[in-house]
Amino acid sequence: MTEDKKILLLGGTDDAVRLNRTLAERPGVDLTTSLAGRTRNPAQLSGKTITGGFGGEEGLKKFIAANQINLVIDASHPFADKITRNASAACQSSGIRYIRYQRLEWAQEPGDRWIAVCNIEEAAKKARDFTRIFLTVGRQELAPFMGISDKFFLIRSIEEAEFVPQQSEVTFIQTRGPFSIADEVSLLRKYRIDLLISKNSGGTATYAKIEAAKRLGIPVVMINRPAVPDCIRFSDIEVLLTHLDL
């Protein structure tokens, strides 16, 4: 490696935490990690960290210029598409490299009863056909379900959620994965769930709920990922490091 790499890592996922700790150990890397600030108790990170975002594409361009960033690695959540679009565009106009790191999405397997939808609004429409719904889309994506009445909602989130749909019963569970298949099967049975709604986030930490639904014959409304800008992409940290010669 002939020159230091001034890397901006866009975080917010467990993958980003692993990338942060791995990159921080590499010689010749000047690492800054950015968090959106949505999680009140984020994981401990190495190197410089900033929170609160940049103020869109223009704000990120200014940060890149002011800090002489020469590489952006975007390891934000697969559904944080606004961050990804802004980062890709800012890098392109700044003339620096942009790399997207994103874990592989889940694939439907025999026995899965998936109902594929493109966005959270379509998922809310599908929910109207069911009665007892396990809603696992994140605490900030609940608004489209507010107008659905006469249902039971089970809400699980890492942090406290606000959700008061009209004439519907709600039970909140505040916890963080990973979860075992046995525990997820028990949970679905306990609350007599007849529909699971999930984003296709990928990874292993929350896949157990998908497997549990399959074992119990429960349909899953699966929200497809938004499109990713045309860019270099990786789903394996070691392959990414090899590509960067680190």
C-alpha cells in the first residue's frame, strides 16, 4: 500500500461494526465512522466517530473535501436507501471511490409462504387480510399500519416504539437479536400469530423468525430491498479487504 487510505465508513449495522474494528487494525488506514444517530446505545467503535448525518449529498461532499476522504465504504442498512443514494452521488461528483458493503438477502426456500411486496405501504395493505400480526419492520416504519383497525399487533424492536393504531390491540417486546428458532416458534405460538411482516434484511441475527414461520405454516409478507446504485459491491469482509489491498 503506497499511501494512507482516508476512509469514511457509513455504519448502522452489525456488519459495519465488524468492518470498523477490522479496518481500524490495518496499518495505513485513517478511519472515520459515521452513524445516523437513531440508536441511543450504539456499539463501541474504534477510531473517529461522528453522529447525526451530513445533511444530504451536498453536506457529505463538503465533509469529503474538508477531511480529504479518498474512499467511502457504505455499510448502512439495506433499507437505508436515501443514505446510499446520497453517498454514491457525493462520491461520484467528488471523484472518489464508493463501495457498497451489504450482506446477502434471504432467498425463499421450499416451504416458505412468502408474499413479496415492494415497500412498507404494500405490506400494510396485505396486513388487512389477517388478524394477528407480528410486525418486525423497525420502530420508525410503523406509520402505514396506524389506520388498520380490529387487529392484534405484536411489535418487536430494539428501542422503545410508539404505535397506537385505531381500535387494535398492541403488545410490545423490546429486545435485540439474535434469536433462536425454538424461541421464535414459541413466540409465534404464544401470540397465535397468523402473519409475519419483515423486511428482507438478510443476515443471521433475525432469520430465525422466518424459519419459525415456515415450520408453523405462517405466511410472511416479505418487503423487498430497494434498488442499489450501480457500484462495486461486496458481501464478504475478507474479499473486500483483499480488493482494497489491506
